[in-house]
Amino acid sequence: MSDLENLLRMTAVQAEGMRGLGGYAGGMFMAASKVLGEETVNGAGSGASQTGARRHE
């Protein structure tokens, strides 16, 4: 019974660590999504302006 109690205690500690890692991974995913979304918007806008500039040259 003592071994089971120790295992449950360690499982609770590890669950808190996993919760922290999940939050960190979620934050990284949201940041990457925002950056990639901005690059897509900026890439489409700058690509169109560069194409127009090349036509005038």
C-alpha cells in the first residue's frame, strides 16, 4: 500500500509538470501560427507589389 501511495504522489507531481509543458507547447503553437499568418499576409502583399515594380522596369 505504501508503494502505491508513493507512485500516486509521483504521478501527481508528473501530471503538474505535463500540464506546464502542455501550456508551453500551446503557447509556442499559437506564436508560430501568428508568425506564419503574418508572413502569408505580408508575402502576398509584397509579392504583388514586387511583380508590379518589375513590370515597370
